[in-house]
Amino acid sequence: MTGVIKLIDGSFCDEINALRQQEYAKAGGFAVDLSTLKWQRADDDSYVLAVLQEGNVVATMRGEVIADLPLLERKLECPWDYPLTLAPPFLLLSRAATLSTCRSRGFNLLMRYWFLRFAMEREVPFVLGTFVADSPRETSLRDMGYQFFENKLGWQQSTYRSLRPVHVVALDMRSQGRRALAYCEEQAETGLKDYPFMGSFPDIRFVKDV
């Protein structure tokens, strides 16, 4: 079955809320107040991608463009004292969720690909993320050229509570962007054909709070 990938807005909030809460309730390695996963101001300020099949949302991922390091640190819940010098703006990918019955279809990689394309075209120098250790995405991110760091503080400041070590990952688009895109194109060749991206990314907009 094929479908499309597209940017969505608050008109899809009920579907996004249901998908996030349903899938995060099954997640291992952390606990979260599921009510805080609902569509909020940060989603309006961000870019939210969705995979749609027959008009239904089966996967989603949020990309936040962040203009300054202090806000990035608040969102990551740790100071940036790693051996990598960052330059703003940053693209932080988060709130990824895929319907359990669709997890083998590579939708996370497809959405990541389009966010990397966006970062490359708009000259966003770094793409970042954070997740608990032993995530199934670890191998693919290493192969794409992401650098891995440990957040020794874990997630304790927000509504998330980490139960396993927490990774912070960063992709330097200048040095590793083309490698990462090539990896996605090779690994997700069929998916990119079966789930085309409809539309385009608008001008850059920045999130303003956590």
C-alpha cells in the first residue's frame, strides 16, 4: 500500500495526538506524561511531517528550527559541553511516532530524509536529536554520520523521565550531509518512490520556547 508524505498543521491535531499517545505508551526506556504529547504551540512553530495512507496518519516527526544555543540546551535537558562546536540555527528532530503495524516500513527514515533535504537546502548547519540508548535507530544514525554523545543528566527536568542512558546526536550537514542523504536514498529507495513528498517546506520559522 502506498501513500504520501506531507507537512501538516493543527487541523490534524486529533490524529497526531492519538498516534503519539498510543505509541509512546508502549515505548521502553523512559516514562512520559502522555497528556503533554498533545499538539501545542511548539508544533505550530515547527514543521510537522506525516506519512498518510488513505488519508490517515500512520507516522509523524517534528522538526524544530532553533536560533540559539540556550534554547537548544533547554530542549535537550543538558549543557552543550561536548567536543563539537555548534553553529546556529539548529534543526532538532523530535516527537517521532509510527503506528506499530507499520514500523517495518522505514517511515522514520523517509521523514528524516526530507528533514535532511530541508536542512541542506536552507543551509541549516546541524541536525540534532536525543533518545534513550538501545533505540532501533542507533545503527542507521551512526552509518549516516551522526556523532553520539551521552547526556549524563538524563531526562529529569521536563515531563520525560529517562530510565536508560540518554544519547544526544548531532549531524554536521557540511561534512556529513551528503553522506547521510545518500544513505537514506540507498536504504529507502522503494519507500521514496511509494511515498512521495507532496508540497514544499515554507520559509524558515523559529520555535520560541520549550
